[in-house]
Amino acid sequence: MTITTNHRFLGTCSVLGAAVDFEGGQIRGTVLPPAACHVVGELKPAQMMGRKNRNKHLTRMSTRKKVHAFVRVRPTDDFAHEMIRYGDDNKTIDIHLKKDVRRGVVNNQQTDWSFKLDGVLHDASQDLVYETVAKDVVAQALEGYNGTIMCYGQTGAGKTYTMTGTTENYKHRGILPRALQQVFRMIEERPTHAITVRLSYLEIYNESLFDLLSTLPYVGPSATPVAVVENPHGVFIKGLSVHLASQEEDAFSLLFEGETNRIIGSHTMNKNSSRSHCIFTIYVEARSRTLSDEKYITSKINLVDLAGSERLGKSGSEGRVLKEATYINKSLSFLEQAIIALGDQKREHIPFRQCKLTHALKDSLGGNCNMVLVANIYGEAAQLDETLSSLRFASRMKLLSDCPLRPTMLPWQRMVKNLEKELVLLKQELAIHDSLANRSHVNYDPMDEVQIAEINSQVRRYLDGALDEIDIINLRQIQEVFNQFRVVLTQQEQEVEAALRRKYTLIDKNDFAAISAVQKAGLMDADGHLVGESDGQGFGLGVASYSSKPGKKTKSRRTLKEQLSSPAKKEGGSSPVSGKDMDVSTSKTQLTPLSKEGDVKDMILRDRETSNIETLPSDSPKEEPRPPRPSTPPSKPVAFEDFKNERGSEINRIFKENKSILNERRKRASETTQRINVIKREMDVAKEGLSAQRSLREKQGEYEKKGLIIIDEEEFLLILKLKDLKKQYRAEYQDLRDLRAEIQYCQHLVDQCRHRLLTEFEIWYNESFFIPEDLQAALKPGSSIRPGMVPVGRIVSLGEDDQDKFSQLQQDVLPEGPESISFYNAKVKREQKHSYLKSTLGLSKAQRK
Ligand code: ADP
Ligand code: MG
């Protein structure tokens, strides 16, 4: 017998949990009356498909299939081998039921079912489950495809184990933590993109919405109840806190917070955690840092742990349990209807609003979304009813038609809006940093003419010596200061040239006709020297170099600089620099007096005065008397020791001090980390105890009176203990964060000191052993030219103790098993990227405490 149907029929048929399983398919087993809804999905020839192929298949899924359905079987010692069989293709699961003889010889009871899904996960590790079920969905989220992964099945079948996993064992972590890890790993692999990750954790219990992250200190009590709201851009949950997770570690602590709240909530508010739907959402927003690429992607990954699908309502339950069961049955069948309706191209209206679950997931079901369903089943004979029901649900999902997916890319208008929003946010952030640093009056808007004029005047006063320094305010101001320097410099050059032209005729040295004319007039000798001037004095020496031609000025200037810094570049080499070289390059233009000789002399005199001023010793620290120079300079490591006792002693002292503070902070952080781990373990133990107590209570039958549940003292004490542990955990965690910020800050200081120490050493080394003393006068502090600027860190080992490295290691590798090392390494890498501002913020927070 062959039955054909359409999805609409499927939808209607399944509303009240009536089960229908077919794919225009054949029925195996006993004859079925037309009214019966138990039908079998048609089986195509089994294809052997290894894991590799399965993954390949999944990769293509985004553009082809809408919903993928897998079944995961919970391991049990009491597996019903004679009733449950797996096909060789890893995709088929057959159920065989013995005929109920009480129904008589002729009965229409069906006894065989065969379900073909996208994969059967039997004895599968958490690793394999993640690879098969979630990896591609998460990967595609970063390409802009929404993704939803749901676990469906009766209570105890392993939904939470699949989704969250066990928190006490890193290896048994579930899809949630692994998805977070994958997202952050992918972000790291894409430095060209600015990607933000936000998280929320929603619980739906009896059609009420709860924010599992509302307990975080910075969320505060929400004034509005959590509700599903729609606007033209889509559906969102009003009142649900969404948290930025800038690194993996933040994301993990948010997840743990939510998990703990889920368990505490289930006890204090007396809602059974397996009777509620939990939706953990990862919101991803990505845009290219280069902005040349207008792609702007937003997507979300919903990880849904559905309420237990067992039908409690039917067996005479009453009160709270009945209410729960009714809500769950309704929401699960509405979920099914919505997904099926989405798969029907002809369907216009999709019944999303029928319940909170479908409404909240409106833009993440079917449609333009990668969807994966995991049906968790128990392999025991006693559970076969529920197993069948779960498999039916899964195979109906799998029937949905194929359709291409489009990434959720935003139109440019919306992208501009979002960027504007981000700009406002960043400005606010900046304002916070400024107020923390007592810089509340800083303005970051573009400068107007008046402000620019003020900066110009500052620069002039600075050049005149009337102003000692120009305060740094912000980047814009610094850039403008440089700009005005250029403006002033250009103006002065023009003024000088104009002044010279008023007095002299400037002759291009390549203009031989002009030169010979002047020579003929007797104003200059054949070597180009001015008549009446003694050689080697003043500025007008000989013929100007080619580089001094107009337009070549920069080259000439660079030559000077190069010559000054060359000894430093030749590390440890002899000094090629002499005063004469400098003089030659300062000669720029050949000057011929227009008027009386006296004018020339005046000018030379003035020039000498100016150069005298320039070479006057500045009021820099007095040099200590230096011992005579050795003929061969000492090696740098030896010299460095001397330097640390001599000129570098003060910096070295500060450097050491900072380092010891840093080490002390690191030690504290390591201790705090260990305490956190201990608390975490205790929390896990308490959680387990609570679950045990709870199931015991449920087994013994709850004492329920007028909606009040009586729990025994032990359970009550456990709840209190868990609460207390959580409080401790939070406090310690906060301490750790603050400590890390401090460590970063101290590290920054240590780095700065180290840099300074090395730079000063290089200067000292060159001054002491290489640079001719006469030249040093020209290079005194106060002059903008300092020799010895070789790359630091290349030559000397600062002799930093190994303790440093050890405590760093201890800090980084938490005792969570060797598998987690890469995870913590990734975290440290991210931390290193943190800006200086962030650490100051953390430090000031810690100081305010
Ligand atoms: P559900 O969320 O469906 O009610 P749980 O995930 O809480 O079920 O699973 C019930 C118990 O079974 C838990 O103790 C869990 O650790 C265990 N469990 C479930 N699935 C597996 C599995 N695949 N491997 C090992 N233990 C499992
Ligand atoms: Mg569960």
C-alpha cells in the first residue's frame, strides 16, 4: 500500500501529538487501516557512508537542505537489542515491537517501523556528536547563516548532556561550550574582520519567559517582564539581557552563570528544569575591518534544550504536573507545525505566535536557517513508546523540502545605522574612560577654525621658546599639532627665502653662465669661495651641493640625519662622523651679495650666533666624569652591568620594583584561580547532590498542598550551600578579573621600563665608546637628535629570572586537563591584544574598591 500526502496534512495530523511517519512511502509490517497514522518512511537502498562522507554531506547542507535530523542513543546496560536495530548506513534505525497477544489473533497493531535520518549516533563521543551535528552550523553562522540546533526527547534521554554536557569534565562538555570555542577560534583566524559575539540565555517555563543571565550584577533588576516582541527587523526578546563576550573566557563564565541559575531556579522556584525549554543564543556580527568590502553580516546560533517530550498529561496527572505537561505538549506540537509549515512553499501563514517557543525562535526555524534536530532516545524496552514518538518527530522534520539559503546580509542603510550606533557607543565608552582618567572635558569632534588657529599659535610659541610643552589631548589634536608644525615650517622657509632674495641673488650651481658672469665680476674666486672670506667659516662654503637645489631640500636634510645616526646603526663600529661632514651638508645655497660687503658679514655673524645658541649645553642632567675610553669597547653584556650601576641605576631600580609587583600579582592570580577551581568543583558536587535529592523526592511523591512543595532539610541546606558557593565564585572571579587587569597594567609598566633601560643603555654605550666627544656636544639632550637608537632587545639579556616564566605558566595552564591548554593559550593571546585603556579601566576599578 502506498500513501501519498502533503505537508499540510502532516501538519494537521500531528497537532495533538498524533504520529505520522511517511515520505510518500511504503508501509512495512501489518496492514494499516486508512485512519491509522502510524506509517513508515520509505527506505532507499542503504548507502554506506562513513564519517568523512557524512561531513561532506553536511557541508553542502546550507545550500540544499533545511532541516537535518539525527538520533542519539543514550548508552544503557539494558539495551533492547531485539527491538532496536541500526542499519549499516549509520542512518537507519528499525524498531520492532512484539505483538500484543491480548488484542487477539486479528489485530491491526503495527509492529515494525523503520526510520531513516541523517545519522544515527550510537555510542558516539561528545566530540563526534559535535563534529557531526554542530560544527558546520556554527561555521556557517560566521558566513551569515542563522543556525538552530535543538535536542528533542524524553526526560533523561540525554538532551542536556548533548547540549551542555557535564561541567565537571572538560572532555564531556557539550555543544554549547564547544560552539563558543569554535566561534572564538574562527574569530582569531579572521583578523581582517571585526566580529562581535553576544550571548543570551532564555528559559521558557509554562509559557513564561525567564532570563537566566539576569542575576549578573551589571544587568540589574529588569523593570519590564521578558516578552517576545516583533519589529520590522525581526523578532527579539524584550527584557532579555544580551551580553558582550569579548573573549572565550567571558563566554564561558556567562554560560556557567546561566547553568547555575537554571539549577537554582529549578529548586527555589520549584520548576523542574527538564520541564522547561532553554535557548542559549550566540549573536554574531561581522564586518570587514578594511571597509572596502561592504559585506556586513549578522547571524545567530540558537542552541535549544527542549523540555522533556514525554506525555505526562495522559496518565491522570494533575495540578502543576498537568499544567506543565499541557504546555509542553502544546509547545512541542506547535514547534513541529511551524517547522513543517515553513517547509511548505505554498504556505503563506506560519503559525509562530501560537506559543512562546515558536514565537521566540521565529527567525531561526526552517526558512532561511540551518536547522539541526537531535532526537535523544533511551535504548531500553520500557521506553519504547517515547522512543517511537521521538523518532517520528525527527523523521517528520527530515521530510522538509530543500531550498537555498541566503546569508543574512544587511542592506547598506542598515549597516550605516548600525555603524552610527556603534560610533555613539564608542563615544560613550570614550567618555567613561576620560572621566575615569579625570579628563572629562575632552572633545573628540573635528576641529573648527578657531581651534586650529589656537594650535597654530601654540606651535609658534613653542618654536619661539615661549611655551615649554604642548599638552597632548587626543589623537586629533596631536595630528593637528603636526600639521601646524608643517604649516609654520613652510611659512618660515618661504620667509627666509624671501628675505635672502631681498638681499642676495641666488644662483643655481648648475647655472654655469650665471656663475661665470659673477666670477667675471670678481665677486667669487674660481673655487667658488666668496672674495674676502677666509675658508672654512660661516655658511657660504663653496658651491652648493646638487641636493640643495629647490625641490631637493628634503634629501639634503635626510643626509644630515643619516650621518648623525650612522654610528648607531653600525653597531659597535667606529665612528665615520666628523664635524666637517656636518658642515659640508649644511651649506645650501651659494650667496652672492647684492649690496655692500658689510651686509654679508652681518649675516654671517647672525648665523654664527644662531648656531652658538643651538650648541649651547642645555640644562640637562650633569654628566658624571667619565673614565678614559678603552681602546676596544667592552662587550655589551659586560657594559650593561656597568650601566645598571651607573647612569641606569635609577631606571633599573624602578624596573626591578615593577617586576616584583608584577610577580606578586601573578602569584595572587594563580592562587585565586586555584580557589575558583576548588569552588567550581564544590558547586558541581552540590548540584549533583541536589539533583539526587530532587529525583528522590519525586520518586517518593511530592507533598504538594495548595501549590506548596515541602522539601526536606537536606535539600534546603544544599540549596543554601549552592547559593553561597555561587556567591563566593562570583566574588573570586571578580577578584581574578581585577587582578588580571592589574597584571596587564604592571606588565605594561615593566615593558616600558625595559624599553627605556635598553634605549638609555644604547645611548650610553655609544656615547661612552664610539661617538667622538666633540660631536657629542651637538647631540646633547635637548637636541632632537639622539644617537644610539638601535633596535632594542636584540643584544642583552636582562637576566630576568625563570620564576617569571614559571608563574606565568602556572597562571595560564589551569589544572583542567591537558586538553584545555590550547584553550587557555588562545585566551592569553587574546588578552595580549587588550588595549592599554582597558587595563587602566580595570585598574581604576580595582583601586576604587
Ligand atoms: P535530559 O536532559 O534529556 O533529561 P540528561 O542529559 O540530563 O537528560 O541525561 C540524564 C543522565 O544521563 C545524565 O546523568 C547524563 O549524564 C546521562 N547521559 C545522557 N546521555 C549520555 C551519554 N550519551 N553518555 C553518557 N551519559 C549520558
Ligand atoms: Mg535536561
